[in-house]
Amino acid sequence: MVWVACPRLQDGLLVLDLRIKALPNEDEHTKNRILLDDRHRVICLLIANLHNKASHGFHEYVLNDLREHFWVLRGRRAARAVAAECFERKRRKSSPRCPRDLPPERLLHHTRPFTNVCLDNFGLYRSADAVKRVSRDEN
């Protein structure tokens, strides 16, 4: 969203002149944000650090904290990408798996171990007819 401000070069950095120049009692850093590219590795690490400080929260919180100091091109996309890669967030979002009930055969009293056993001999089974049928359909 570079259209909201005019970029200019200052001390070798691209700086955005925000539309809040008339704001009193604010320093130049608040009125002018440094423009950064989202594809740089350091910026990804900065966003990941802010993501961790925000307790792995929603990407809008991270983007808000980031925009206090910098303006990142495609910042929302970068914040979403960091949140998508976050293991802690994936762990929190996962639902616990409930174990299934035991079959009635396993609940019988006074039976010796391994009286009722289930064995899967085949695993993944692929028949020769199915392979021929697939190859015929592709032609």
C-alpha cells in the first residue's frame, strides 16, 4: 500500500512520508516509517520475533506492532506466512484425538492374553487388474 504515502530516499533508506506530519509532539521516526521488503530473511525473522512476543497470536496483532516502526511491503501476507509456519500455533489449533471404545472381545473377563488378535496381512493391496485398468484409462 505505497499509495497512502510518498516514498523518498533518506540516509540510504527508503522512507515513507506518512500523512501525519502535522501531528504535534512526535519524533520523525513516528511520522516517517522505513520501507522494507517482505522477502528478505531479516524481515521474516523480525516478523517471527514479533509473532513470538504476541504469544503466537493473530497476524493482525503482529502487523500492528510491526507498523509502529516499519512499513513492510506485502506485510499482511508475510505475517500470515510466518503464522502458518509456526509450530506452536499449529499445536494449539490441533484438536485432541479421543480414543475409540474397546471392542467387546477385549473386555471379556478371565481370558488368556492374545486370545483375540487381529492381524492385517496385506497392508496396502494393489491388484494387477487395477493397474491395467488405470494404464488403459490414461491412453
